[in-house]
Amino acid sequence: MPSFGLVHWLDLVAVAVAAASGAFAAARKEMDIGGFLFVTTVTGIGGGTFRDVILDRPVFWVARPDYIVVCLSVAVVLFFVAHRVEQRRALLWADAVALGLFSVVGAEIALDTGAPALIAIVMGVMTATFGGIIRDVLCAEVPLIFRREVYATAAAAGAATLVALDALGLGRPVILLAGFAVAFSVRGLAVALRLSLPVYRRPGERSGG
């Protein structure tokens, strides 16, 4: 597709940033270098792998080992320097950037395969969240998507923005940037202001009984 080059580079950046979030999670758990390498890599490529399997297309990193090299490089670097930053905040912000990028890359790739609009949005959400789910499970944490975080909602907003603007016939760079801006802004505001979604309460709990 005409935007393959741009989408590839956005995907590579997303993988690197997602890998960094995996490395910060590994650092918080004080893993050894092997744990760093594994958690960082599966976090970086997990969402895109799931997307490609569902869409029945070649898994993106199999023919492009540069994705794996990026993940491993991020793991090695952060193994030595992660202690210099506040890991919880770094993880949240790295995850927010990756979420925004993956939401638009996933939706764009789905559209390119001929998937309908709704499926493209779902693929954007899956691409953006699945790597983080794997990361949190491996690190014995409740995945962000299952907490009161504005998380999957932000990914859906970004993917839906891309799909809507694509239907209007706008240029690829414009719709990719706009989708990322929406997803990252929604997630970033939630992190900065500690916003959360309402949670289910049993009737007795709502009334204080």
C-alpha cells in the first residue's frame, strides 16, 4: 500500500516503546537479564502478532528481524539504566505512547486487508492492548485493561478516529497522526489526572447497605 513505509516506521517505533514498557515492568520485578529479554520482546511484538494471526496475514516480525533486534536492544540498554528513572511513571507513559501508535497501526493494517470498519477498530484495540496484557500477566500484575484505567477506551478512540477520517478520504499521514493524537491524549489525560472508568457495584454496595 502507498503508506507501507510510514506504517512500518510507526510500527517499529511502537514496538520499541512497548518493549520499553516491558523492560520497566521487568525492572520493577527485579528480573535477571533473561527475564528482561523475554518480557521486553513479548511485550513489543505481542499485540501485532495477535493481530496478524487473527487477520490471517504473515506475522510481521518473522520476515523482519529488525523488530526482534529492537526489542532485544531496548532490553539490554534498560537493564543497565532503568534504575535511573521512576519506573512506575515511565512504564505508564511508555505504555501510553505505544497504545496510541499501535491503535492506529493496527487499524490501518486491518483496513489494508479489506476488513470492515468495525473490525479495523477492534484490531486497533487488540494491537494496542494485547502486548500489555502479556506483560502484566508475566509480571504477576492485574492487566491495565482489567483495572479502572481509561485504556482500551483510548485505543478505541484512536482507531475509530483513523477509520472515520479514512472514510472521508484524507491522506495517510493526516489520519495516522490524528488517530495517534486522540488515543494518546485520552490515555495521557487519564494518567495525568488519574481518571478512571466507573466500576460495577452490587446494588447493596451502591446504597451503602
